[in-house]
Amino acid sequence: MLAMGEQRGFLHVIVHSAWNLPASDVRIVRKPSSDPYCIISMNGRSKNTPTVYENLSPTWEHPLSFQMGSFLPQTLLVLLGARPNLDRGGSQASLVHIAVKDEDLLTEDDPLGDCWLDIAPIFEKPGEWIAQKVILRPPEGITKCGIVSVSLCYEPAPVLSPYLGRISATVCFAAAFACLTIAANSRWQPALTEAGAVKQPGVGVTLVLAAIVMLLATVLHFVLAHSGKSERLDSLAASHSAARGLAQALAHLPCCNSAAALAAQEEPVVRVQVRPTSFKLTSYEMTVTPLMDFLKVIHLPMIMLAGLMPFGGAALCLLAALLQMQDGMLSLQAGEMLATLSVLFISAGVALTVCADMQPRCQQEVMRRSVASRGADVAPNASVQGLHTLSFSGGTSQAVPIIEERERRRDVIWRKVVGSGSHIGSGSHD
């Protein structure tokens, strides 16, 4: 098994529920209770669940994920001037800190208990969900021990990440574009040196078109690799016809007018505002605000073109070879060798693109089957077994720094108060 610092992938945590939590909020009229939320910390990084108000046995069912290691090669990160994402070592490298706190509005959140969970056994079974019920160490002055139910799964990073695969495919298409550009100005048949780049009629034009196609394919694949959208092609195609089908269905209802139904489905593309800039109304200022996500609209055409253009470039390369072929044979000249190399680059790029698209789907299917086959019983009345907790003597452990990512309720209220105050202060007085 690899050491903790050498792990690459994601640690997925599902915080199911907790029970037997102590009451931190004392009320005069109502029964004492707490507003608990759970914080999961690992190597200085922390994420938390939403707050369940007035509940000593909350149910969160909240998923969290922690990145482990660097997904890109460290050499590439150094060349690009980025800092590798290395996990910290030490005695706490294979531990997860679980803490439950009570959210308070005006004062600091009260601790309801915490514990350390040893995740070393998780890495021995990658891709499998392992359920744990951990006993919380109560804070000082409290004897009641709460219990938290979590499920953990380690998803190892692939040898070639999907992003790196798409970027590698983009590099292959760019190399094919360069080879085709050079091949269009190279010699394709034996001739004297003074004759220059000799080739059959139509070969040069075909290679120029193939180079243009591969240049567009390179740009499209680079944009799609950074678009962050991972919807399937059939889902995108269905979304384009969903609104039209709904409008047609509403048009046949007796209570809906056809024109009104179609107008209800139409969304404005831009908002144009015109206002005068002078008292005499002689000059105007026009503001154009786009209201439509143009990337979402052109996402499907971009995917279709990006998938078909490499095949178009390869087909144009083969067409150039057929035009150049004499007596059923080709001479081993520079242009022919560059065209063959460009076809190999295109084939490698298509293979990398397919692998980058299929790999996440295969991993999702494996994770789904793991969840379905190894679902854990997390009922509160179940016995607490198989715990991998670590107990420390009082005052000898160092807690993982907590970096909470969710705004507390008091922070939201304070932000609204400050925002409204600044808005009032910035207003004009006549």
C-alpha cells in the first residue's frame, strides 16, 4: 500500500446522522436542545454539513470530498509555475478529524464532541464504501457521548486524468495541424531540386483545407477541456427539443393560447437600455446586457464539430494521398511522410478523447454499484461496532486547523446589516 503522502485521488465522506448529542442551548419555555452541524477535517482542510436546528439526533446525509495528492504531474506543475498539491505528512497524515458543534447566533459555536478516525483501512479497499459509527469525545464538563455515522470511500486517481487526456488530445491535433501545414509546402514526388515542391494538382489545396480543419478542431477541444460542462451528448440533444415539445403540448390545451404558449417559452437574448445623457435629449447612452448563456446554447454544436472535425481532417489527408497516387503507388517523399504522421497524430488524439470521456462514466458506474451492493445500516439503535477511532490523553493531541467554508447564520445577518447600512450611507441627499 502507498504511503499517505503518495495517495492520489479523492476521499469521499457521507455524513449520515448523529444521535445522543448533548443539549447546548438552554431554553426557559422549550426543552433544551442544540443546532448541530458536523465538520470533517483532513490535513488542514475542512468542510462542514448544513445545520439541523433544534435536534439532538440530526440526519444530514451530506456528501463531502477531499482531494488527495496532485492530479497533474509534478514536473508539469513546476514548469507552469504552480505549486504541487502535496498532503502533509506526520502522525496525523492518515487521520480524519470529526467534530460536531452547536451553531449559535451571537456567541462562538459550542463544541458537542469530536474524535479522530483512522482512515488507513479505507485505502486498502479502493472504490468500496465502508460504514463507520464513531463515538465522540465529549467536551469538558459534559459526560454525554454522542455518536456519528459516516461512510467513507477512497477513489484512486487514474493514471491519465480526463483533463490531462483532453489536453493531450489537443496537443495531438495541434501537431497534426503543423504536419499538414508543412506537408502542403513539401515535395510529394521525385523531381529535380530546382522544381521545388512538386505534387499532383489538388493535393496542395486539400492539405490546406485539412490543416484548417485541424486548427479548428484544436481550438474547439481546448475550449471544451476548460468549459467545465460534462453533460452527455444525448442529454444536450434532448434539452434542445424539450422546450419546443412543451410549447406544442401547451398549444393543444383549450385553456392555453398557441401564441401565448410559444411566447412563454421564448426567452430574451439581450436587454437593451437607452437613456439620455443630456437635458436637451440630444445624446443617449445605450447599454446592452446579455441574458442568455451563449456557451450553453453553442455547447452541443461545439461537441458535434469537435468530434467530427478530426475525422474530416483524416479524410482530407487520405484524399490528398489518393490524388497523389500514381500507378497505385506512393513515393516516400517528405510530404507523404508528414501526411502519414498527421494521420497518426489524429488517431492518437481521437483515442485520448474517447478515453477521457469514457473513464469518468466507468468510475461513476463502479461507485454506483459499490453504493448499491455495500449500503450500510446506519440506524441509531444499531450497535456501535468496528470503530477505528483513536483516543488521546488529555492535552496531548493537536487538532487539525478548522477552515469552515459555510457561512454561519450570524455572519449572514451581519453581512446583510452592513450591506444595508452602506447602501443607506451611499444614497444621495437632496
